[in-house]
Amino acid sequence: MNLREGTRRLALLLGVVGAICGGFASYLELQEVLSQKARHNKFEQLTASDVVRQERKRILDAEKQGTYTDCDLFPVDTHPYKKLDCFDSVVNRDGIKAVAWNTDYEVYSIETLDGQTLCPTPAPAALLYLLVALFPVLGFLIPWGAIRAIGWVGAGFAQPSK
């Protein structure tokens, strides 16, 4: 039995298996990162739309006049995010059904006509893209290095003393 060659082959085999597993994990994480980016972009796009800006202006004008005819307070137990000091205004235009506002008149969430509720989602960090790219590399290096280290230690015990 050749311990050195067997260890080398085992390390390579497990390294390749680890790289394949790392590639699968990379794919799953990339899907999540892309989904988060899409949610962020969609929310930012809708928040910056003319409809939302006009609605904010209408609400601010209503506050100055002291009339909140279209703005209903959400009871705590029925609001989807259970946040106090939040009210919504029904829009029903350009794909937006309703906009939930916080007390500073910033968009808290947007309900679309197709039933989606979009909340402020941070853009994915650039580090996540690097991490996604490193998964297959780490998947190879970790098992490969571990087997090589174990083989090196084992070879020290297997060699006859001089």
C-alpha cells in the first residue's frame, strides 16, 4: 500500500466533491442575492414613481389642512408588520394598490395590485458576490487541505524510525 499516493488521490477526490457542493451552495446563495437585489430595485422604483410622490404631496397637503379623509390608521393586530404609527393611503394606479406611510411620511411598504407587499430591502453587499464566487474554491480547498494534513501526520507515524 502506498500511503502517499492514496492520500493524494483521496484528497483530490474529496476536493472535487467539495467543489461541486460549493458550486451548488454558490448557486443557491446567488439566487437569494439576486432576489434581494430585485426586491430592492422594485421597491426603490415604486417609491420614486410619480404616483407615490403625488400621494405624498396629497397627504402633506391634507395634514396642513387638517383633513385625513383617505388615510386610515392601521389597527396594530391587522397591519401586516404590526407597527404602530403607520397609516396607509389607497392609490389603485400604475400597479400600486396602497402605500403604507410612517409618521415621517416615508414609505413603509407598498402593496401592488397583484397582491405583493414590498418593504424597504437593503441592496445586497458587494461582499456577498465575492463570497458566492469563493464557495466552490473553498469547497475544494477545505477537504483537500484537511486530507493532505491528516495524510502528512499519518505518514509520520507510518514511516519506520531510523
